[in-house]
Amino acid sequence: MERIEHMIDAGEAPVILLHDRPELIDYLPELLRFIETKGYKTGVLTDEVQPVTFHCEGRCRSYVADEG
């Protein structure tokens, strides 16, 4: 939530991706309430949604699924 606040303060519109992780389940209600208090709404990404490009800033890694 601090990172979201920082983006809002910097005038950026935050894009929050929620991945399937067990630890997210406990945190999700708090995060959704926080997002709502900031006036944002949740939605589902569809083909009609304009893509957003994220910059890695040194965090990107290649991933190859184990085929064996």
C-alpha cells in the first residue's frame, strides 16, 4: 500500500496485478478496502483494455518452464 501511495503522490495511476499466491488471500480484503478508499475500482483485463508496459528496473528474469 505504501508503493501505491507513492505512485499516487507522484501523479501516476497505479496498476495492481494480483497473482495467484496463497499469502495474498489474507491480505486481499485490506488491499481492496484501501483501493476503494482511494476512489479506484477493480476490473478484469480483457482484450479491449489498453496494455500497460512495465519497466523491469533490473528485476526481470527469464523463465523457461520445465518440459521434462
